Amino acid sequence: MLAHSKLIERLTALPAAQRQGFVRLREATDVTSFLGWLKAQTLGPRLYWHARERDREFATLGCLRELTDAAALAALHRQPKPGAGSWPRYYGGLAFDPAAALAPHWHSFGHCRFVLPRIELIRLGNQIELVINLWFDNEPAQQEAELAAACAALQQVQPEARLLPPAVLHGTRTETPDASRWHALVTTLTTPDHLAVQPKVVLARESRFATTAAPNPFDLLAALQPVTPNCFHFAFEFEPGHCLIACSPERLYRRAERHLESEALAGTIVRSGDADRDDQLAAQLLADNKNRLENRLVHADILQRLEGLAARADLSAPRILRLRRLQHLRRDIDADLETDVSDADLLAALHPTPAVGGTPRRKALAFLREHESFSRGWYAGACGLISDDVAEFAVAIRCALLTPDAVRLYAGAGIVEGSEPAAEWQELDDKLATLLGVLQPGDA
Ligand SMILES: C=C(O[C@@H]1C=C(C(=O)O)C=C[C@H]1O)C(=O)O
Ligand SMILES: [Mg+2]
């Protein structure tokens, strides 16, 4: 029998004594492709999250509860452990800047949106489970309605769809800012007066393709997965037709109980196609003052913000994270958290890091609100999942927003002392090359 039918049977037979609080039932199942499975589903929101290590994968359908502000996130922390012994897991994220207005194409995301899904498909290692979530209160009528809603959701589960090569992206491309405005912004940020008060700002660009034929987001992400090693993969579709997809190399943090892993990922050089030349380029990156400064400002900020939250925090030596076309400088941070630190505290402290915002943070955000003439929305936001025992967030870079009338790609570059406008503009193109290579195969 199929897993969803087994879950329906178990729900129908659920003893009255178990109709209490948060309930989660799970059944082993087998799915070839989580993205193919999501593509076939009609119940939304549809969310997908895949860890960089590729050993944990999640696809979710529907919404049982939602958290849409910092207070609701903070309240999660104090919840008693549910009787079922399994914590609810919320999937979602935060926009880049909590105080910046959102353009209409970002409205369905909001500044903060986390969903406790009705249905989860979870792979841990080789084990796949289909999960149904319910939340009962003490009213018999609510309990009946909750059971009926859960069964109805399971009945809607569709068999996997076949993934297809994504439709090729056509449409006129508009850059915001354009190259001359970028030049002016970088020049402003690298004057000695500016650098004295604002050593780093991460400037970004939106590349908008006007099209009424955006590729299917799940086909697109599936095509990107094999060419984006060492990356988190995620897709967030809160409303039909509006989907953010990302192949991000950058972890914001992972927390397992009181243990925290974070990192400074900043500083960039290309790859060459030749192994020896790549090693030379990596050595050049490790020795380069501008790139080291980009990275140093990130780990200094993260370590400083962990003071008071962590009993211990250690920084690794610099290493190279290799992607398909780029290499980045990376330093890992490993910490033990103080007892009562919540994910709401961690998100408020760490996000946005100077890898995507700048330092000092408030000044950088104020500069971007004033001078960046597009809406970042969830680009450079924090995306991931929270439960009481484990939480994990990636930074939403190397991403695309697909909407009914456009595909928008985003790329940014850290501007510090030594940044040159043309080289930083080129870095934006280098960061988009993998995505564009799949979206517009002939042109890459
Ligand atoms: C802002 C982005 O990437 C960030 C900027 C980097 C840089 O300037 O060297 C490198 C990695 C990320 O910290 C992006 O990809 O959009
Ligand atoms: Mg850079």
C-alpha cells in the first residue's frame, strides 16, 4: 500500500486519547526525485530544501500554522515539548532587510514567513518518510475537522511527475543598476572618507528578463543541481506562480541542540578549467589583500555578534570552497551556545552578515535603502528550517525569482578598499554564469 493511503488508515483509526496537541505520523516511502514529486503536487505552499552535504532533503505541502513576525518566531522557543515526542518543523525565511519596502513581486514572501506544513517528505541519508502533521485542540468539533483536513490533504498527493529540461529563457534583459550607475556607486564607496566609516558594503544587481514563459521552477532546480556541487538547494513557492529558487554555497548557521556552525564565505576568484591553474588561482585568492579583507570583515562581525550568545566560538584557518566556475574564501566558525539562546536570537544577531550586507550593518542597510534602486526581497535573505532540536539556514544568493511575467536573477559583490568597478561588475557576471548557463544554454 502507498504511504499516503497507510497514513489515511492510521488517521481514521486514531484513538481519541491521541487527538491531543501536535501530532505527527510518518510512513516509510520511496521517491525517485523530490523535485519531481513536488512538481506534481497541487497543494501549496510547496517548499523544498536540500542541505549542502546532500544527506538531508525536505519537500513540504500545505500549511498548518504560519509565523510571520519576529515575536512569533521568538515564542517558538518557549513551547513545551509535544506529547508525540516530535517537534514541529517550520520552513521558511526572512527577507534581506526587515525594514525595506517589498516590491509587489515579493509580496507573497513578506518580511518573515515560516510554514508548519501539513505534509512533509523527508530524506535523512537513504531513508525517506512521508509525514502528516496535525494540531488538535480540546474541542471535539475541531478534532474532527482537523482529521478530515489531514485526510483530504493526503488524498490530494499525486504520483511523481517526470522532470523535463527547463524551458529556455527568452526575453529582454534589464540590469538594475546598469554598468555606469554601478561604476558611480563603487567609486563613491571606495573614497577614503567613505571607507573610514563604512569599510564594506555589498552592492548587488537585479537582472530582469521580461517573459511570460518562465521555466518550471522544479525542472530548473533539478537541472541546476548536478552543476552546483557544494551548494544548498531550495525552492519556496508560497503562492502559485511565484517561486524563489537558489543554489547557494553559503550557510548562515546550523544549530544542533547547543552546538552552532557558521561561516564567513566571502572573497571570490574564477576557475579555469585546468586543475593546476585552479590551484594557482586558489593560492592567489588566499594571498589577496582585497579578498582577505572582504572575508575578515565577515568573520569579525559574526564572532563579535556571538559574544554573549556563545560560551565558546572558534574560527578555522582560511580554506577554499570550490564551485563549478568560482572559488570562494571560507572560514568556519564552530561554537557552543549559552543555554537559553533561541533561533530568533541567532537570526537577529547574525542576519544579514557582512557577506551580503556590509559593516557596520546599520549604516550599510541605510546606504542600500537609499541607493540600491531595486527591491532585494528575499535575495540575500535567510532561508531554512527551525525545530526545537535542530535549525539550519542558508543565505539566499545565486538565486532566481520566477513570476508570471519575469525571471529575476540576483548577484552581489563585497565592496571594500581596493575594489575596482569593472572587476566587481565582472564578478557579478561570474556569479550568474552557472544559472544562466542552464537558463540560456546556447548563450553561455
Ligand atoms: C552577495 C553574493 O555573494 C557574496 C559575495 C562574495 C564576494 O564578493 O566575494 C562572495 C560570496 C558571498 O559572500 C552573491 O552571490 O550575490
Ligand atoms: Mg568579492
